[in-house]
Amino acid sequence: MRVWMTSVLRRLHSAPRWAVFAGGAAIALVALIGVRIVGAEAGTSEKPKVAAPAPDANAIELTDGQLQLVAVGPVIEREFPLEREAVGNIDFNEDMAAQVFPPYQGRIAQLYAKIGDAVQRGQALFTIESPDLIQADSSLIAAAGVLELTTHALERAKQLYDLQGIAEKDLQQAISDQQTAEGAFKAARDAVALFGKTPAEIDRIVTSRTIDPFLVVPSPLTGRITSRTAAPGDFVQPGNAPAPYSVADISRIWMNASVSESDMPLVRKGQAVRVTVMALPGRVFDGEISIVGAAVDPQVHRGLVRAEIADAKHELLPGMFASFTIVTGNPVHAAAVPPDAVVRQGDGTMTIWVTPDRHHFTRRAVTVGLQSPGYDEIVQGARAGETVVTKGAIFLDNLLNGGES
């Protein structure tokens, strides 16, 4: 271009004036165009190249056919109860259960109750023929005879003293003998009463001078007969196991739960408990924790937690296997997704698939917290209202990893 410009200038020098002006204008126009072309070439050569964005390694796009294999839904806000599960068994309320022994040794004469019978407090369970009662009856009859004798002697002594038939010391002796006999008689009555004899029965023994050898053993509480080991003719003694009868009040019974060591610090007295048993499917019994064990079994790393359960209909039988749900705190409100929405990766990470348009999907790591039937709590990684895959999340994982097409 520089050589061409030189040639043009030489020609303009020898040309007429009007041609000089026209030629100068043409040169200026050409120069301007040249400058723009050169500038454009320079700008093009210096502009930096922009690299294409790298594809997201956790994102995929589904075809219409693939979309038929997944379901999506929103992350919802849900209430998660703070509960712990445990297993155990039903047992008698030992505070309202008793083994019934006779207060004295003897031979069983008659039985009045069978296993399963409902009994009232004070109701006769069995009778024994007690040699101790026989001795007490004999002492009472003898004391009654002595009292009667000394009473008559005192009356005669008073009459003779009035007639000056005896000395005063003889009267005093008669009075002393009668008082001693009266005290012995009262002691004998009390001794017989200890065997459970009523005042009317004691009076009958005294009046008829007949020994009543049979001791009635009553129920110490209202409840149901839970065991009977006695038979007529058996010789029984106080505290000599097995007890002839066992009685328990089964209107309120115990549940003994075996709680894992990690859950023991969360359990407190007074917390609510829901109990279910295999024998009564669909039934739930409500109770309250009354005792939390002070130690953990080092062999199984579990502790005892006990609750009282009302069972007015006597449907729960001691020994039944039971499942327990212990409410350890107030419910928590949090974001939640169905369990099928969460995928556990090989490294233990939990993920979900999020979609903004139901066509493009992105895998996102989340933190899963509490679990309840049908839902998992999302502690971190998703918020309520976001749209996620609720069914087919594993299918998307396989697509991303190249396992399916």
C-alpha cells in the first residue's frame, strides 16, 4: 500500500488543480479504509479465546421416555416425633403382688381358689390344721376355766369376809387370784385372735369348750390367683417356698423394657410410653415410665426401663413379648422427603436428585436426620418447596454412572 500511495502522489503533482483536489480526497478515503482494515485485523488477532464451560459431573438430562421411570415431588415440612424404640416383656406389678404363706405351720385342710380366680382382699384361700392354734385354743379354754373358778372363789370369799368367816388376807388373796386369772384369760384370747379368729369365734370356743384347729388363710389383696402349688394334706410352713398361693393385682401391670446403652441418657421418669404386643395386633397401650435403671448390663449393653400400664380388661398377660416406643422429647418440624428419594453412595454420603424444570436433574449431597414412617428428615442440603425425585433416584444414579441408558 505504501508504494501505491507514492505513485499516486507523483501523478497528482503533474495533474491539473481540480484533479489534485479530487485525487487528494480519494487518497484520504482509501487511507481511512486501510486504517480501519488494519485495526480490525489487529483487534481480531489480540482478542482472547473463551473456553467452553465444563459439563456438571452431577447433572443429567432425561429423555421423554426416561422421564416415565421417575416420579418427582416437593420437599415438604413435616413433624418428626422424638422417640426411641425398645423391646421387653410384660410382668406383674410386684408392688401389688404377694406370695401367700400361712402365718403358722400346719397341714392344709381345704382349698377354696384356683389359678385365674378373681379374689377380694380378706377372702379365704385355704385352711390349715395348725398345732399352734390347737395349743392356743387349749390355753384359752384352760384360762377361761381358771377365771371362772377364781371368780366364784372371790364371790365366796367376799361373803365369808362379810360374815367374818375369813381373815382379810384370805380375801385379798382371792382378789389377787381372780385378777391373775382374768389377765391370763385376756392374753389367751389375744393369742387366739392372732390366728385370725374373730371375737365371735373366740366366744364360741370359750362357751363350748371346743377346740377349733382350723386356721383360715385369707388373700392379702384384691386381684387374681396367679399360681397355686398347694394340695389338701400338704404340710406348709411360713416362708417355706413355694408359697401355696400367689395373688396379684393385674389392673395395673409392668412393662420391663431393655433399652440400648446409647438411648439410656435420653430416658427420664414420667415420659410417655406406647406398648404393642404380638398377641393383640393394632392395639396400643399407653403408660408412663416409673423407674429408670441405675446400671447397664455390661454383657448386652442395655439398661432396664420400667413403666406402669393400665389394663382394666386384663388383656396383657405377664411374659408376653412387647415392643415399646418411648417419647423422649417434643416433636421436631423439619424438611422431609420419602425414603426412596435418598440414595446412599459407596462412601456413605446421602444424596438426592433436585430438578428445576422436571427435565434436568442435579445430584446433591444431603444430611439425613430423624426417620418416621414414610419420611426422612433432611437436616442440610434441601429446603421445603424444592422439587426432588421421589421415585427412581437409583435409576438416575445408574444413568449418571453409565450403568443404564
